[in-house]
Amino acid sequence: MSSRTNHSPEQQRLGDFEIGRELGRGGMGVVYDARQVSLNRTVALKVLSGGLGLTANAVQRFRREAEAAAKLHHTNIVPVYATGEENGVHYYAMELIDGPSLDQVVHQRRLAPTGTTTQPTGSYHGNFDPAQLTKTGPYVESSATSNTGTALSTSAGLNSSMLDSGSGYFDTVARMIAEVADGLEYAHQQGVIHRDIKPSNLLLAPAGRLSINDFGLARVLEQPGMTTTGEFVGTPAYMSPEQIAAGRTPLDHRTDIYSLGATLYELLTLQPPFRGERRDQVLAQIIHKEPQPPRKINKKVPVDLETICLKALEKDPDRRYQTAGQMAEDLRRYVNRFAIAARRAGPIERLRKWGKRHPGLAVALAGMMVAIAVAGLFAYQAWSDRQAHIVAEKESQQQLRAEKQQNALEKALAVAMSGDLDAAEKAIGEAELLGASAGKVRMLRGQVAFHRGEVMLAIEHLQLAVKLEKESVAAWSMLALFSLHGGPYEEYEEILEKLERLRPSTPEDYLFKGYAESALDPVQGLRTMDQAISRRNSPIARAMRAEVWTSRAVDTADPRHVAAMLNDVRAAKGLLPDNPYVLYVSVNAHLVAANVFAETGDKKEQQRALDEAGRDAHALEGKDTLLGAVMIRYVYFTHIGAEDKGFDVLRKAAERVNSTLILGVLSTDSYRRGEPAKALELLDRRKQPELFGDIVRAYVLAELPNGPARALEAYREMAKRYTQGSAPLYCHAVPLFLQRQEEVVAASRDLLNRDHRLPPLRSNFHKNWLAFNAGQLSAADFEKAAGASRWEQCGTHHAIGVMRLAGGDRAGAKAHFRKSVATHCLNFSFHYDCSRFFLERMEKDPTWPPWIKPEK
């Protein structure tokens, strides 16, 4: 670092940061390992060199660009945490990636003798000076012909031989560069251009993820007052021709695509596209010379990967990939062995490039070409006649391609909603190859996570989807629904307000908007889904609408709703008979139908519905990694009285999948069977805390040695963790179970006094429940408020039953638990499940639970 900064490594504090060891240095400054004191986290702290000409305007530009970079949130972009200045020293903090930069990996591989394995050093430090890697060095021939050794560190995932391996190495390189291109595409959509993409700015995390570093800084350094006179920013070997032209050619986001192509070239050949002893030699070659095809250097490079690389390195920006997303798509086409979009330069294109390099000879040859052109005039008329036919054919092909893309998205969505990760990845890959946007891909991956029970991961995918497609009603709708299941209700309401300002345009917009609306207003949700199906009557749309109709039929037991539900199920199964999601919806729907037919006395239809549910449940056998398949088979066996089979389904699935939901339901069933120790062991295997599982855990603890005290302690912890929405209401069931109703009354009144915000679900059930627990609403009025809704009746009778049990009225409690179970709201309803196992325990043992004292 320049002495002008008046700061040295020995000075341990810079603003909010305690400086550790130096990680590396270059022309722009020095990078340190540092600790951000206020947040107690480790960061990489870049201290800018004082030799950059930091005028007041330059500093303002730097801050503005750093703030823009800090707003970029992408998996493959190193996030900027903070910027600052102290005593004239300007700095910014970013995430510390625990891995080497890509240039270190390539450099050490060049130095590795044949037959050895060289591991790259950690981030920004090692046995060589990182600054030398910005220069154009000689190519070491031995590194291109090595038969053994590793290309990149084992931790990075590129652990095959560098150039003599099979397709594994090249596939990994293509996937990683595609992910970097995804990051660039996202940044370009936000209006940010990097302008200095090169291996040293790509950091390699231990998991094998490449992340783009120094975003936004390069653009700032190109502004007046930020660079030394006569210099321009960028490493010569990776600069685009328009960067070197320094204003004579417009500079846009495509300069990053060229630089990424140069980086890909070096990964394929272990040398940059152009080399020279001096800087000016390299710059001249970039402008006037074509790069040597990678296969001329290493014959193992796949032809398609060479084609992709050379297209990115086109000197004319109009002939490159026009977006980084297009380059990413082509790289994935190569990985998946599909035809790539890029085409190799033909004879005419090669002649054009030759003419630009040899203008004198080109003029001489032009005369000869005139004669040839005259002859070509006679063919013009025939050519003209063909154009109308070609245009019509092209339009037809575009329409066909759009239809294929829609079908691919439909297929990918159907597989994604089944939760089958492997099949979904393949289907999503096919959709990408046909042009599916990055935002749609994130939506699909969010669906996979959601239907595997990984709600928080699903939310992360959808948050990125809405950043990529800000006006997508479908993406915002899915984020709303996932937030309702796994996030604060306030976020759900905020997203609903956002949705009100957006206008749905595509069938998927209407479909997912209706799906999200149904949680709050199923009638409105169904109307919106009707509009989706009128635009595109797809099997997955019919299955999703059937799911909403099923929820509606459970709540109303209306035969008309049952008929609508079964009609949609038949339509979906007719086109997707083996799809796990459709089969899940079918089992669920036919069990609900059987309950309604039983109430109306139609035994024949009841049996027919049970038979259909049984066939579909059998078809889902063996799909233990699919959460929906496991849970609906458990529900089916429980419904027909085969509890042992249902328990066995859960047990086998829990051995293969560590699902919080499966473990929670399995533990509840173990508790119902009178096996509290087994139930506790299952609950403690969960990956993360979860409200309903934690409540059951408190119930279980109450039956173990010193149980009530341990259960009360568990409740105290839950009360600190679950403070939003309706969660405190559910937690209050624990002290009631321990016969501490005074504590519940006080806590409920406190919530009412604080005007506690409850989720906006369908009706005032939660508000009435809170008033009942606070002693401000009688049991009779609570029952009356439930009306005809089966869902509310189920919850109301369970809440009254628990309060009766707390008062020592076992007979009254059992009566209400029976009424709760009689609603048949058996589909993963907490109230139904708890009423069921409370009832079974009390009927087996009239004194259960033993600590409950009878009413006086």
C-alpha cells in the first residue's frame, strides 16, 4: 500500500473494522482479513490505494457505485457489506470467501510438473505474489499435456486431470462459468456492468461455487479523476476490443461477456487468448488478431465448448452473445448434450474477418467478386420468390418454439410440485434449453423445495425470482404463499398488497395468483384459477384447482364442491396419470369425497371413492423421498383404520429422509401409541425447530420423569421463540395441558391489550380463540361463531376440549374432542390430530393425564 494512505497493517483498527493479516495486494489497493466489530463477523476489507487520484467527485462516484454493488444479491456475486473512509483512507468490506481466486488455481496448475498434484492456496494469499497474475506470462507447455494431477482443489469440485480427462472437467467448467454468467445477467438487469471480469476476480468457494468479486469498482475507476494519466482499467489479456478503443466504440454490458469468454478460454487451454512480451503487443492482438481456436492448443476441448468460447470472444459486440443469460443457456445446452445455439464461423464469416486483418489484399479481391456478383443478379428473382415462404416458415417455427417452451415449463412444474429433486432438475434443464428465463427457473426450484418440506429454502428461491422478474405475478404469488407457511404474516400481507398493483397476463400468473388467494379467500382464489384454466387448460392447473376445491369441500361438505373437485381430478389424471403430485391430489380428494358420501348415506359412491384413493395410494408406494407421497399414504391408511400400516410408511420414510414434517407426525403417532420416549427421540432428530412439533414435544416431556416441570420449561422457551401471528395461541395449549389456566388467561389478555396482530385467514377464528382463552368469550358463543365451517368447528371444539381438560372436566373434554374428530379435517390439521390422540389416550386410560386434578 502506498505510504500516502498513512495506514499500515500494524494499525489494527479502521472504522468499524479490526484489521488482521494481509490477504493480497494489487494496483487498486490491499485486501485484509478483518473483523466487523459491531456485527462480530469476519470480512474481507479492501483498502483503496492512495495513488488512484481520489478527488472529491471520484470519492462520491466510488460511494455511489459501491452502494449499487451492495444492492446486488445473487449466489454468484460476492456481497458488499459496507463502505467507509477514515483519515483519507477509503475502504469497503465484503464477504470473505474461504477459497482461492481462479487465477491462483490456473497459475499453480501451470507450474505443476507432469504427474503431480498441486493444491491452490487460500484466498488472496499463498507462495506467490497475486499481483504478477495480472500480467501476461509465458505458457508452460507441460501443463497442457499432463496426464495426471488435479485442475482445481478437491474442495472446489474440479478434481479431474486438467486437460487430458474426459468430459467431467469440461462439464464442471461449463457449469461454473454458466453460474458466473447468471450472476452477470442479474447484475446487467440491475444496470451494473463489471468491466473487469478475469480469473483473479472470480473466487472459488470450498463447495465449488464461483463468485464475482469487485463488482462496480472497475466502472468507477474508469471515471475521470480515478486513474493515472494515460492508463485505463482492466487486465490486458481479458479486455474487450471496445475497452481498448477507449470511447471510440460504445461500451456496454457485452464487454463483460467478452471477458468471461477470455476466462473460459484460459480454463480450457491454460493460457490467455493473446500473449505478448509487452502490454502494447497484447492490446494490438486483441484488436487485430483472432484467437487461436482452443482445440489447436488442446485437442481434448469439446467442439461445442470451443464454439461457445469463440462466440463470446467475437471482436464485434453484435456478433457475441447479446446477454450473459444467452451464454449461460448455451453452456447448459452443452452440459446436457443438447444442440447449442452458437454456430461456428462459416467460409463467408472467415473471409470477412480475414479482410479486416488484410485490407489491402481484400480490395484487390473485391474486383474479382464484382464479376461474381453480376452473375448472382440472375438468381435474385428466384431468391426473392423464396423470401415470403421463408418468413412464413420462420414465424411458424417461432410459434412452435414458444409452444415447446410452454410445454416444457408445464412439464417441469408438474415434476417440481412432486418434490422429486432428480427428475425436477432434468425437467428444469430441458425448460432452460428451450429459453425459460432465470426467474422462471428459480420459481420451479422453489416449488421443488416447498413440496419437499423445505419452506425457507423455497422462500429464498422465490425472493431471487421476484428480483429477476419484478412484474411476474406468478413469482410474487408463490412468494406470498410460501411466506404464509414459513414467514411472518406481515410479509404475506405486504406481498398481497404488491399483487394488487400488478396485472396478471399469462395463464401461470392467474393460476398462481388464485392458488395464493385461496389461503385467504378460497372463493376468490377459485375465480382467479378459473381464468387461468380458460386461457390454458393444462393438467397441472386442473390438479392445483382440485387441491383448492378439496380444501373447500372439507370446509363445507357440499356435494357440489365435491363434484367440482372430482371433475378436476379426473381431468388431471387423464393427462398425467403417473405424476406423483396429481396422485397426491387424487388420494386427498377421494378421501374427502368418501367422508361426504358417508354423511349423505351414499354407500356405493363412498366405497368407489375409497377404492380410487387406495389405487392411487398404492401407485405412490416406494416414493419415500417425496414428502407429499409419504404423508398422503399415511393419511389414507389412518383413514381406513390401518394405523399400523400408516405408522410403517412414516417409519420407513424417516429412515431415508430427515424431514421435519415426517418426524413430527411420526412422533405424534408414537405419542398416541403411548411411547413418549420414542416420540422424544424422533422430535430431537429434526433439522430445525417447528411450532407444532415443539408443542408435541412439550406434551411428550410431561409424561417422562419430572415431566410437568420439563414441559413447562419447554413452553417458556417456545414463548420466546414464537411471538408472531397465531403462534402464541397454539403455544398456550401447553400450560392448559399442565392445568395452568390462570397463566393462559393472563397471557391472552396481555395479547389483547397489546392489540396483537393475527393472521388474516378466512374469518375471525383466531380472534375468537384468543378472546375465549382470555375469558372474554363463552364456549357457547365460541361454538356459535364457528358457523358451518368444518375447519373452524374442528379448531373450536379442540380449544374448548383443552380448556375443559385444564379445568378437570374429563367428560366434557372428551365430548369436544369427539366433535373435533367428527369434522374429518384430517389432512395435517393440528387441531384434528391433537384431538384424536388426546381422545384415544383418555379412552384407554380414564385417569390420563395423571397430573390433571378433577374439577371441584
